Amino acid sequence: MKIRDAYSSINGEFGTVTMPSGGIEVISDDGRTMYTIDLKDGILRIAAGELCKIDGLLLDTSLVITPHSCNVVMISRPIYDKAAK
């Protein structure tokens, strides 16, 4: 799997980075894993990481999947609510 910054081609940069493991981790502001993403046999798998902070908010480990259009979904993590647990 290869990746590149989504906006790099706008800047005229087309370089890619090879990911031998086939996956990446998205890191939150506090250095914890926010998402793990891997691609195998044409299937994109996205998993929530651990409790983490982004913009000062503590995020839950569950995922919310919202259809955006016929070929786009939005994946988010709700704000952690200790009272609901």
C-alpha cells in the first residue's frame, strides 16, 4: 500500500510513501492512536484506537458512520461521556 497527503497534488507534489504493513495509524493530539486504517484485498478497514484527545476533547472508542453521498461516508468518534458508560 502507498499513501500520500490528500492535498499534495494541489501543491504539485506527487510523492508517495510505501506502507509495507498495509496500514497506517492516525495519531491524536495526545499521541494516542485515534484510528487504525488498513487495506487488504480491496477492503478498507477502519478501527477506533484508544481513548484519546483531539482539540482538548476526550473521544469515545466507538465509531459513528454517516452516509454523505453515494460514494462517500463520514466516520467520526463521539465525545466520551463517562455518565453514559
